[in-house]
Amino acid sequence: MKRRPDAVPPPLVGDPVDGEKEEKIVRGGSPNISPFSGWSEKKVFALCLAFRVTNAMFVQTYFNPDEHWQSLEVAHRIAFGYGHLTWEWKKGIRSYLHPLIFASLYKILAFFGLDIPLFMVKAPRLLQSLFSAFGDLYLYKLSCLIFNESVAQWALFSQLANWFMFFCITRTLSNSLETVLTTMGLYYWLCSKDDSNRSISNSRKLALSIAALTCAIRPTSAITWLYIGLWDLFVKRERLKFIFLEVVPIGALVLAFTCLLDRWMYGSWVFVPLNFLRFNFLSSGGDYYGTHKWHWYLTQGFTVMLLTFLPFSVVGIYQSKEWKLSGLLAWVLGVYSLLGHKEFRFVLPVLPVALMFAGYSLATLSNHYSFDFQRKRLPRTCSRFPSMMSLIIFVLLLTNLPMALYMSLVHQRGSEDVMKFLANEAPDQKVKSILFLMPCHATPYYSTLHHNLSMRFMDCSPSDEDGYVDESDRFMMDPVGFTSNMLSDGQLPSHIVLFDTEEKQLRELLHSLSYKEIKRFFHAHFKVDRDLQASIVVYSLEGL
């Protein structure tokens, strides 16, 4: 892969000058530690795919409701005819483009008779792991294009070793696919600047197509692509030609396709980007789900996502002098900081860029310490001690791997486990109906249960009424009173699911209604938004 002539980085610290390159590494010295050295792109992709498939199998916890409720739940309704649509789909602020990917997968599973609980849970994440592997590959290719192969190898190491990428990228969030597409789009966009590339125009059109598709899936992705597009717009000689012969036609074509798709699925004309913009930006509707301080991404959100890769990213930005690309990080974090409602996943698409700069810093260090060993010709006894690069790798893995495994295997796993349990019980007619006495969207739903039986959860849809208190908040304020009123009509569900914090208050009431505890699942060691929800409890009517 050839580098762009205008983006060749300064020599890495410690690069040997002419005449020194032929020096041999003395026995007992430390060679240049470089993961995936000499690998072809096919081998890199094979490694990434194997890693992400394993990654997807390890993810067994609940992170964000949108992973299920805005993708798999909608896909399940499309494929099987039943599934809950949240208020966003009734307001027309979501496009069906992303859920249809998983609806197609569900149809394939059903055709081969594989729509059983295990595959219903694992198959969507395995499909996302395929997409994620392409994201890893294109980060490698992007790093090769901007810098060199050594940086690309370390950037890929950073991507695979980062705890948050492991925790999030194989989940069926639209943000995960947005991240993959953003990395791919960046690569093809920068390919169009490479004088050695014979297909400049095709690369640029492909980049624009990917950008339009990304914005169709996540309208907020326009924040990223607005910056990228303005990189070169003001220096182009044929701006009007670029805008009206490339940007407008490609954007209009993708927009028309998604509008027709949504027209078919909604049953009426719905302009999702406008509705999304109106709710999230013009009316600050997202603030209904909580707000954070303006500096949250800088002091907590993005810094936690990078964790111990943060200092390497900062140093890599300074050393590489790639100010336009590092400006993308500042732009995205800055714009999202202006919004009241903030989440980790919103800035996931620029995490690979930050990790690429970490890769640059690590490549610089690797080259420096390798050359240092060559020049100093350290004695053989030095081989008994770990090199500095080995120590750096050890620290990065020691801080990221336990975090990745804990968050993927332990923290908030009760939400997933309880639905898997109910899904296995339902085929034997042991479950007739379910009531979730917990904050709204606290578990997966029909997409995991995969049985068309009656289920009920606390509604938390926003309202224009002044002083409106939704069901979820009313229940949390008075669990006993709210539950008593809800069950007073005599139509009792066969199963009730609730967190242990509310179960302590409702235990006496449930016993009086002939409910008994049948299962308890560990959920979390520490609290997130509310009081500690250590476990999830399942109650069943006696006699079932």
C-alpha cells in the first residue's frame, strides 16, 4: 500500500540514518517489536474476523437499550410479525434501513429452522462481528495510507486491545455499524487524494456513497462528514462540479432510496432525517433521557473509552502533525459536547481515529527502543529483563483486557440471562404472560424471547404535557402503590420480573397474590444510574 505523498510523516524517533541501517542486532538485544509484521491484507482480515467472532461470543451483558429495542426488536417484528415498536417508530424518527439487515438474517434462520433461542441471541452479534472485522481491516489500510505499515500494525493492535471497542463494536447498535462505515469512508476519501491512485474519481464517489449510507443509518453522522467534506472543498478548483455532479447526485440517490424504503415500511411518507433533527437538535428532545455537563466527553466519556491508550493518542497526535485528522476528533467531541444528552456510543465512530494516533506513538516508541538496543550493543544479560516495549504492551493489556472481560461477561448480565431463561421456559407452556416491574427497556424483549405471548413493561415515552410523569418514574417513586393498582383488576400475569431493590418492597404484596420466587440472576456489583441493582428476580404464580 502506497502512502499519500502529502502525508508522509516525519522519521520515527530513533530511525537509523544511512550507514547505520546495516548494523546487525547483537545477540541479546531487542528487535523491533511489531505485531502482524509482514502480514498480507487477507491474513489481517482473517485475524480480525476470528478475533471479532470470539469477541461476539464473549459479549453476554446488557449495555444500551437501543442494541435491542431500536434494531433487533424492530427486525423481529418485520420478520415474524410481532415485536414492540417504541415511540420513536410511531413518531417517524428512525429509519428501517438498519433493522432490515437483521430482519433478513432472521428470515434466513427461520427458513432453515434455526430460529431457536441460542441462534436468536448469537446470530445478530456474529453478523455484526463480520462488519466489525471490516472496520478493523480498514483502520489498518487507513493507517498504511496515511502513515506506514509499522503504524498500521500498531493501530490494529490498539483497536483490538482497546476495552471499549471489544465491549461495544460487536453489539447490534446502529453506532457500531456507523463506526465501521465511517472508517471505510475515510479510507476511500483519502485514497482520492493519492496521486498514485489511478481510480481517484471512483474512490471519491465510493467514499461519498458510504458517507450518505452512514448518514441514512445515523443522521448524526452528518456531523463527522460535514467536517471531512469541508477539508478540501475550499481548496478545490472545481467546487461547483464536485458539489453538483458528485455530492448532490449521490446524496439524492441514497436519500431517495431510504425514503422509498421507509415509505414502504411505515405505510406513509416519512422524512426521517428531518424528524430526527427536529427532535434531537431543534427541540432538545434527547434531554428527556438525562443530561451531562458540557465537558463530560473530555473529562469522562471519551477518556474512559480510551483508558490507558489516552496518553499514547495525545502523543501520537503531536508527533504525527496530522492536524486535519486530529481536528476531526476535536470537531466531533466539541459538537457533541454542546448537546445536553450524552452517551459513550455517540462518539464511538471517532474512537478508531484516536486509536490510530495511539498506534503512531507506539510505532515511534518501538522503533526508538529497537534502534537504541542496536546502537548501544547491550550485553547479553539484558535479555533477562523485559524490554520497554514489552512492558508497555503488558500495561496496556493488563489495564484493558480485565476491563473488557468484566464489562462483557459480568456487569449487567442479569438482563440478558433472565430473558434467555424465559425463552427456554416458554416452549413448554410454562410461561403464559410476563410483567416487567422495572425501569423501561431494562431487558431485551420479543427478539430474545421469540414467543408471541403477552408481555408488559413500564412505559417511559416522552410527552408534551407539562409536569408529565411516565409510568416508569411513577413505579420507581411508589412501587407498592403502583403495582397494587396495576394488579387490582384480577388479571395476574404468570411471571413477574423485577430488580432486587424493588423486590424487597414488593415481596409481601407478591406473596399475598400467590407469587413465589423461582429464579434469581446476578446483575451488577455497582450502581450505574440508580441504586445498586445487584440481581434480577423472577416470580411465578403458584400452581404453574
